[in-house]
Amino acid sequence: VFAHMRYIYEATLALFGTAGDPLVLWMQPDVTWECGACTSKYPTTVGVNVFASSIWIAYSTDQAYWSDAVVVHELGHWVMSSYGTSPREGGVHYVGQPTLPGQAWSEGFATFFSSLARGNQLYFDKQNGNFFWFDLREMAYASRGMALPTADGVGYPYPDDPILQLMDENVVAAMSYAMALGSQPAGVTAL
């Protein structure tokens, strides 16, 4: 976890030429958080050190902290708030469940950033004893029982729908990943 923090911190410092917000990570054996793993831009003081952002990673029997994808995803939220503008929309979200566009953008960017930084098109996670993955290049979930976010499916944005339409965060991640690679997500003929 801390090796990823150091790598992302140094990589973004080199890329942007300035340090990101001071960051503290909270993790302790046998401690879980209601959010599982989450990030917040909320000032925290520990002794004489002031941190602008916090990340919480559960350290439970699920051992989700071993998921490089999740750790770097949370760091993606930190990158967005340090070097860009976060929509400040967050909260409970479930894999394959469309959310409002601000949350879909925030979560999708973090997932995209995770895959790009790790050089791996697979985003994987383990929560509450369940393991799942999403392939950003193929725009496909691990489970065939889940709706696939495609131009014909739930969670894909439609230009004729209102701006507050629900979106699947992984559609945002897949489209961003495809743009970064100079390609298009699988199953999409035109963006």
C-alpha cells in the first residue's frame, strides 16, 4: 500500500512539476471502514503535521488491501482533487450499478487512473467475501449475470437523455482508458 503511495506521489510530482496535497493513509489490522476503501479531501492534523486529504483502507479478513487496483484507485481520487477538480459527489456505489454523472465521473476517473498507472486493463476488487473484476478494454464484467455497459445496455450515456442521466462508472473508466490508448472500447462503433 505504501509503496504504491510513494510511486504515485513521485510520478505525479514528476508529471505535474508540483507536489499533490499532503496525504495521510489510515490502515490498522482488524479495522474496517464503513466505506471499505475511500478518500476524502478533509483537513486532518496529526501532531504538528497537517494533511489536506485522507485515504482509508480496510485491513480485514477480506484482505482487499492486497488489491493494487483498489489502492491506486483511491490514489486516483487524490490525484483528481490535488491536480484537478473533483465533482465532490460520492457515497455508496456498487459494481454495475449506474449512478449520477458526478459520482460516475469521480469513480470512473479513479478506476481509469488505476489501470493506466498500473499498466493493466483489469480493475479487480474483493469486498465482503466477493471478488469481481472489470476489463476496461473489453468493457466486460467478470460475471455474466451482470449487465454489460455497452451502447445498447444500461449505464452508457445517451446524447438525447438529460444531463443528470444515470451512468455506469466503468463506462467512464473504459472510455477514458480507450482515449489514453488511442482506441475505442469494445462494442462501441462511435463515441
